[in-house]
Amino acid sequence: MDIQAEINWIHQEIDKVKDPSFVEKLKHLLQSINNTAIDSDAAYNLDIENALENIKKGNFYTEDQAKEIAKKWGRK
């Protein structure tokens, strides 16, 4: 498949997406690809903005939940 055909296929698939979380992740991916010259301060600020947006949406763990998750790391 040539590059234009690949791009057309991607466009068609994106048009089908209804999941806002996926759209946000795709947006972030495209921003990071398109901003390869972004300096570390700007990247840091973007990470903070994304984290704050996730908090607003309720996408976070409580301290107790995080501790329970951490207990499972490396203990198999």
C-alpha cells in the first residue's frame, strides 16, 4: 500500500472513533510527533496540562489505591 492509501485508511478509521479518551491520546501523540523540536519546559507543561485534564475527568487513583497497586509491583 502506498503512503496516500495508508493516510486515507487512517482517515477512514479515525472518522469511526467515538471514544473521547482515544481521541485525546491520539491528539497527544500527534502533538508530540509534530513538535519534535519542543523544548523540555514546553513538554513538561504539556504533561502537566494533560495530567490536570485527567484529574478533572476523574482519571486518577487515590493514595490508598496507588499504594495497593505499588505493593504488587515486582512481587510475583
